[in-house]
Amino acid sequence: MLSEITMKNSPDQILHKENVKLLKILQNLPLGLSIEDGNSLFFNKALVEMIGYTPEEVPDEETWYQKVYPDESYREFVKKEWKEKVLNSHKNSHKSQPIQTKVLCKDGTFKIIESIYQNVENEFITLYKDVTEQYKTEEKLKEINKKISYQNQELVSSKIQIQNSERKLIEAQKASKTGNWETDLETLQVIWSAETYAIFELDAATFSPTHQSFLKFVHPDDKEMVDNAFIKSFESKTYNSIEHRIITSKGNTKYVEERWKVSFDFEGKPKLVFGTCQDITERKLIELELIETRLKVEENEHRLKLAVSAANLGVWEGFIEEKLMIFDDKMFEIYGIEKINNNFHYDDWKKILHPEDKERAVFESYLILENNEPFNSTFRIIKSDGQVAHIKSDAIVIKDENGNPQRIIGVNRDITEIIRSENVLKENELKYRTLFESSDDAILLLKDNRWVDCNESAIKLFGSSRAQLLSKNLFSYFPKYQPDGTPSKEGALQKIALSSGGSSQHFEWVHCKENGTMFTTDVRLNQLEIEGEKYIQVILRDISEAKILENKLNEFRYFFEKSNDLLAVTDVDGYFEYVNACFQNTLEYTEEELRQKEYDEIFVPEFIDDARKKAVDLRSGIALENYSAKMLKKNGESIWVEWNVFINEFSGKFYAIGRDISEWKKHEEALALASLIVNSSHDAIMSISIDNKIISWNKGAEKMFGYQKEEIIGKSIFQLIPENIRTEQFEISEKITSNGLLDYYETQRIRKDGKIIDVSLTVSPILDESGKLIATSKIMRNITSQKNIEKEKKQIVNDLIQRNRDLEQFTNIISHNLRAPVANIIGINDYMMQKDISEDKKHALDNAMNQSVLTLDNVIRDLTLILQVRRDINEQKTDVSFYDLVDKIKTSISNEIIDKNVQILVDFSQIDTMTTIKSYLYSIFFNLISNSIKYRQADKIPVIEIKSEKVASKIILKFKDNGLGFDNVKSGNQVFGLYKRFHKHVEGKGMGLFMVKSQVESLGGKISVTSELNVGTEFTIEFNL
């Protein structure tokens, strides 16, 4: 070893000095060095500083591997690599190829060390170089190159997408019937796209568009509106739109929607107008059709309700997550449950299921969610009184927009009687053959249009033998045509097809006997299944004689039914047997309903005793002539009827003839009836004297306004009118005096509790016999809920418009702020791809690349923050005190307030609290206060004034300071832009006011600013209450 050489007492002093000098050089080498000769180990100073170990701490090779390569698998990998390098070095007698390994230093840190091995005269020399920083730089450059490569691919992809988008735009314009146009305001040159010419049905080769020539095609009724809208758009820097009609060159009327925007030069002068024109004729026609459809839907809904009621169906709605069922009244009736409210829990439903059906019914109720198919089941329930009922249930699943089951809507029907009937039918099946053979009706079985069986009555009916009858098809016993002209064969096949489809048929049909004699039969067709085979059961009854009697009876019935008098027949006990149409229509009962009633049940109570006395007289033979009495209609109304009644001495039945005489009685009952109608109305109905005093007040008015009749009669109508619109009462009185009627008028009124409600108003004059106005009648309907819905719809539309504007603005921000760093990265990357770049230049390019990547990262972080603000608005709204907000902000920046001698003056006396998202409002206050402090005037004490105002249904917040201000005319519309700054001497990014505006708009508000340079700035924020 060299260390030993230096310690020997050599006689050659010169050699000793050279050895000492060599040792010193080795110790101070900038690279790490180790020398091993088999007996000793030498580490130079650079190596010890590099890894932290001395030769004494790693005296042998195995200790070295154990300490610097603690991971066993990695250690074995390094040993193998190092062994291969050493062997190659010995074999070729030159230094080994460098190897880079990850070394654990004594201080616990890892370093990337590059080692080179060389064997010199039995001494093993290894050089070590710390390449950790170089390794990190290379890894970073690899990552940057990877990102650049990815971005290059994205740019190429974007270019292709843009080209495809341009192609698709042309196709989309044609598909959506949307053309575009452009007007140069300096040259007045107008350019139309091909689709615009197509909309106006013009030839681009022969027509040169101008604004005036365009107006010639505008519908005369819309021309002024269109021209005014175009002129007014020069005052706006946003998109404008209008819908109007045009008359094309071929005389066709179309609806079009124009959207355009005026572009301004740097001096604010209009320079260019660009717009689109869309043919919306089909949409307009659809809108008209939708209105008609909506009316039909409302009519169908009404019919559906009637149908559900008539079918005795109970309707329920189930909410899956809550396991809650909402029952209508019929459901409670079907289940025999007392109704407390409409809610019924799923677990309670399971409790009333019949034990034998419970498991199946519950399983089927879950199955509907798994299969997403309509539910169709029958089950039994046990009612509270112990009765068992059979229920038929049908239901469907309603899904949300993501296709997940949300709720279930279904109907239930009590089919207990149907089940009982089915059981009876099953019992009667055993008796079928006996009935078949002994029936007086002809019964035959039909299969494939041939008789396969028949009873004795059938043989007698057709005057044939069994063998003859079964050897022929059914068409052999038909005439060619039926009396109504229908071909017998085609008509029979149609009836059989319907019956085969499960629909029983009942009709009359003319047959032929075996000898050709025709006769009329009553026919019933039913499908039967016997031992797996399907047959048609045919039951025939000869009704030829009955038809003759029926025709005569129809003549009498025609007279009976068509009579304009009320005709009725009752039995000896006075129960109705027959009533004509006039009787049913007049009293609004069906014939079936009347058959359940005795004659005296349709008399008004005060006439019942007298009517019974008249019935006694009739039974004694005294006829009832011209007897007037009041009768009850089904709806509870009464009418006057004059009766003539006589009794049939043979049958004991009563024959009654009545005539409605209500018209001449109507006048004397009119006042009482009118009073009843007024008091039963849900609308507020009142009459007002000519001196504006309330003189009548119905129940609807009591409910709407909260005043009892005794409280309000004689009081002024102005008690119900808000002070700010009381003049409208005089305008209404004037209009009634001149025009006689105010048909529909929307306004507001005050309830007794002080609440303002929206009402629709109809006013009619009340005249005396001479035609003089003596009072007015007012009908008011509460439309507050309707108005609130209209406001909600308007708010939704405004929110959608705002979101569209925000999206457009955000797109512009991304395009503008990402363009510069991406362009820098592309340019640097292109330059770095060149050959023969010097290390200095390469290092400079690396720094520039890092700076561009950092800039791009900052822009993306800012844009992410903006998106986060606009998206995360799910925080619970609470009542927020303005005083508390300001106090918390003053505490958080107290050092800065004291240091800058800031004065913050607040006035929240008009309104101190609003319900909103607290974190957003805090951020808005904090940013505006911080900005006022940041942009203060150096020679003035900063004064910040914060004030709240309540104006109608709005909260106004004002933030005013005496800071630097800015040129409001020049920069006012840019102050809320992203990265917009007007005072470069103060550190900032230009995001604060952009974030304030985004948060204000997210809370449904709007913000504006006025400012004067070196005077100060005032921000005004407006929120809805």
C-alpha cells in the first residue's frame, strides 16, 4: 500500500518525497478513491466525505456490501454486475465500464454513485463519483421530455380535431338549418354562408346580400322589431338574439332565430358584426303542437282519474329508499285501514299479508327491483276485522336520470269476489257434461272450423242428425250474407279469431237448418282448453220469435225513450222498474241507480209526506193530475216537476208522466241559489259600493284574507290594498264606469296577518233596473303559488344563461393563458432537438424549459381553483352576521391594520344578517377589504367604508375606500378579469376580484364597480332576499 511505502525508511529521500507528494494528491482528489492490496484498505478524503464510512468501518468487501446495500435482492444484483465488470477488466487489462448504484451512506441518505474499477500491479483501484444531482436532473429531463412529447401529441390531435370540427361545422349547419353571416361596418360588405342562402331560398350566384335587402325579406309585422334590435345591439358587447318571420324569395313563410355579436376596435367603435341565422320553423310548429298536446294530456289525465274511480282501483306510490308507501283513499278502503294520513310503511304492509302468501308476495316485491320489469301479482291480506281479501296488484318502477330505481307506482284492486266466482266456476266444471247434454240451448264444440261435438238441442235446432252435423264444417249452415250485408264466412272467421284470442263473443247470427230454412240465433263464443287442446264453445239459442216480439217492443221503447217528458214505471211497492232517457238526464241518475230507489226517495223531504198521501189515493183509484212537487237530482239540486200518475189495475204498477217546470220557478229561487253558489266558491267573491265600502263577503274571501264576514263588512276596500298601489282602485272604478267589465287583472292584496299575496282580479258592474251603476262585484283568485313558480322558472333560465356565459369566458381564459407557456415549451423543445448545442446553451434552455413548465403549472392550478369555486357550492346555508364577518377579518389581519393605520367604518343598521354560504361571503369580504388595504395611497390614512341597505326584496352591500383607484372608463369592464392588474408596484396575481365575482354570482348575486384615479373605488354587491 502507498501508506506503507511512505512509512518505510528508504535511503532514497527523493523517492520518499515523491511518495508523500503522491499520497497528498490522492487524498485531495475531487473523486472518491479506494485502493486494496489484499492486506490493507485505503480511502481518500473525498470518498470518506462522500459515503461517511472509514476503512476501519468497512474493513472487507462483505462488510461494504452489507452496509451500503441493505436490500438483499439489490445487493445480490450489484454483486453480480460488479463481478462481471471486474472480470471483463482483468480479461481486457483496462479499466472497467462505469456502473451506477444506489448507495446507503452512513448518515442514512441514499446517493447515486458511479464506480470504475482498475487493477494495477496487484492493487485494486476503484474511483467513485457522486452523480446523484446529475441523475435527478436526467430523470427530471426525462419527465419533462415525456410531458413535452405528450403535449406535442395533444397539439397534433387538437389540430386534427379542429380540421374535423370545421368539416363537421359545415355539415352541422346544413343539418341544423343554421347559416352564418358577417357584416363589415367599414365597407358595409355582407357575407352569407351557403346555408343562409338556402334558408332564404336565394341563389348565391345572382343575389348580393345587404342589410337593406335582408330587411325586404323580413315579415312586414316583424320588420320594425328586427331593425330596432339590430340598432340597439351596437350598445352591447354581448351576444344578441331575436326570433322573427321571413318571407322567402319563393313566398314561403319561415320562422328564424338570429344570434349576433358586434365587435369593437380598440377605440370602442363598432367594427364588425358576426351572426347566425337558424331556420326554426319546425320547432315553432312543434311548440304550437305541444300546446295542443298539453291540453290533450290534461284532458286525458282527467279521464284517467275518472277511469280509476270507475274501476275501483286504489293508487299507491312507493319510495324505495325510505320504504314508504303513499296511499290514496281507495287504498285505505280496500285494505280496511283507518286513514290517519296518506303514509303507509312497507313493514306495516308486510304485517297484514296472509301468512300463506307473505313470503311469496315479499319476494315478488323485491323481484321487481332486480328485474326492472312491471310487477303483476295477486295475494291475500287479513283486514283489521279478520276478513280475508284477495288483492290484484300491478306496478312499475320509475328510474332516475342514471337508470337507478327511485320509486314505484302501482294500483291495487280487491278481486275477492272475482276469486270467489272463479272457485264457483271450478266447482261447476264437474257439472258441465250434465248441463251440456241437458241444456235447452244448442251447445257445440268447434275446432279448425269443424264441429267436433254437439248436444241433442243442437241436433234438433238444425233439424239434422249427429253424423250429418259433425261431418260438415260450420260454413255449411250459413247463408251467403248476413242481414247487414256482411259475408257470413268472413264475419264468422273474424268472430272466431277474437274468441281464440281470449275475448268472449256475444252476438246475433242467422243460420240455416238442414232443409235450408233460415233462423236467427243468439250466439256466444268462448275459448276452452280440454286436455291441453283448445276449442271454441258455441252456444246457440233460437230467438226468431223473440226477435219479432223485440221489434214490437222496440217501437214502444222508441216512443218511451224519445219522449221529452219524464216517463217511469214503478212496481206495487213504489220501486222503479223502467225510466226513460229524459227521466235519467233530468235527475242525472242512471236507470240502475233509480231501480234501487223507492219513488219517495227522489222527492225533496218536505214533499215526501204529501207524496205518500197521493200514493194512497192512487191505490184507491183516484188519479193524480197536475201535481207539482220538488224533486232531488243526484247532485243534490232540486227541480220542480208537474206529475200525472195512474195505476194499472191488473198489475198494480204505477205509470208516471212528469214535466220539468223549473224555468218558471227559477226566478223566485234565483237569489237564494246565487247566494249558495257564491258562498261555496273557493275564490274570494265580494261586492263593493260606489264609495269603496265592502258590502258582501263570501267564505272564499274569509279563507283567502283571514277576515270574518262580521269584521270586514262596511270597511273600506283600501284595507286590502297595499299602499303603493292604492291608486289602481280608482283606475279600476273608472274602467268599469266606461267599459263595464275588467275581465282579468293581476295585482297584489294584503291579508289580515299582513302577508302580501298575488291575486287575479275580475270586476263586473252591478246595475239597478234603470241601468245605473250601484256597486261592483269582484272575484279574486290567489295566484301566489303560480307566480312563485313563474319566478323559479325565470331564475332557472337566468342561471342557465349565466352558466353559458361563464363557460364561454372560461374557454377564452384557457385559450389565452395556456397559449404562451405551451408555445414556449414547444419552441424550446424544437431548439433542443438540434445537434451540437453547447452545454451552456443547453443549461440555459433547461432553465427556460423549467420556467415555462412552472408557468404552465401555475396557470393550471389557478384554473383548477376557479373551477373548484364554481363547482363546490354544496355547503349548508346559514344565517351570517355582517358584523361578525368584519370582526373576524379585522382579527385575522390586525397586525396589518395597525401597521397601516387602517380605519374600517361599518354601517349595517338597515340589515345585518343574510342566509347564505358563510365561507363564500367571508371570502368576498376578505378579498375586498384586503384589496383596499393593498392599493391604498401612501400619503393618506386608509379609510374603508362598508354599508348594507335593504331595497325592496334585495340586499345591497357597498365597499368604499380612498385608495389609488383606476380609470373607470378605460378599465372598468376589465377589473374582474383573470390576471387583470392595474398597479404593477404591488405584488399580486390578478385573481382576487375574479374570484370575488365568481363567488358573488355563485350565490345568485351580481357585483359592479365605480372608481376614480387617486380618489378611490366603490364596489356594489346585490343579493336577492
